[in-house]
Amino acid sequence: MAEATCCRVKSLADRWECSPAKIRRMIEAGKLPAIRLDGMVRIPLSAVLEIEAKTECPQTTSRDSAESQGATHGTSITSANASLRAARIARRLN
């Protein structure tokens, strides 16, 4: 079987752990090249690999390794973010 040379929007979104809408916005903004064929959108694998090579993305750590590094359970937002979020919610309620 031949190796894939293009990615679908959904498969790239899964690969990059984002929404398909984000991938489509990147295509529309010209940040990601795409091939359009009869309503299908395909992203060249070479472009995906090039972007991944240019972008320094830290490896996703597993839950076990995060726990071993002293990470705490619960929310990942900082207290400053929590305060801002609480203020926005309060404004909406008033």
C-alpha cells in the first residue's frame, strides 16, 4: 500500500490536538497550504512535516510523568486567571 501524501482536515486536527475549524482557519489565512478537489480539502504531508519541524512543540507528557514531577491535581489555571474569569462571570451576572 502506498504511503499517504496528504492529510484530511480532521486527521490533522487530531494529530495537532485542535479543532478542524482551527485547521480550516489556518488554511484560509494562508498559514497552511491545501489542495482542493471537488469539495475535498487535503493538506500536503510535506507541508505538515515542515511546519512541525519549524515549530518547537514540547512533547506531551503523560499523566504519570507529570505527577512524578510534582504536578498537582485539579485545575490548571493560575490564580490570576481564576480571578479574571470570576470577574468576567460576575459582570455577566450583573
